[in-house]
Amino acid sequence: MGTKISFKSLSINQVSSSSGVFSGRNKHIGWKSSSKLNEGFGKIDGQDNIVENNYNITFDPDYIDVYQPQRKKE
């Protein structure tokens, strides 16, 4: 079961890793989100499908998956 937030007329059914819920006066400093997803198989959909003896290779030539610059020290 996922996260569900309800407050008066506000309803949030899904919260991901880069989500935020803010109310009132807000100042968001350094709010960033980065992600990467490599998939090598895909999706099998339908009825009576059989998948056997598969080998999957995902070629990912980049050396940096998610670039995160160094933050300035305060």
C-alpha cells in the first residue's frame, strides 16, 4: 500500500522520492532531485504467456549515473 495524504480538500495519492508537500510561506533552497533507471527486460503482458531461459544485457556506456555537484559549505 502506498502513501496517501488527505487534509481537508487536499488529497495526495502517491508520493515519490522527489515529492514535497508545502503549506504557507516557504523558501526551498537546494531542492533538487536526480534519478536514473536502466531496464533490460521490459514487460510481458496478456494471458498464458511463458518466458523461459532468458539472458538480458543492459549496455550502459556512461560513467556517471547521476551527476551531483558538490554543495558549497556554509
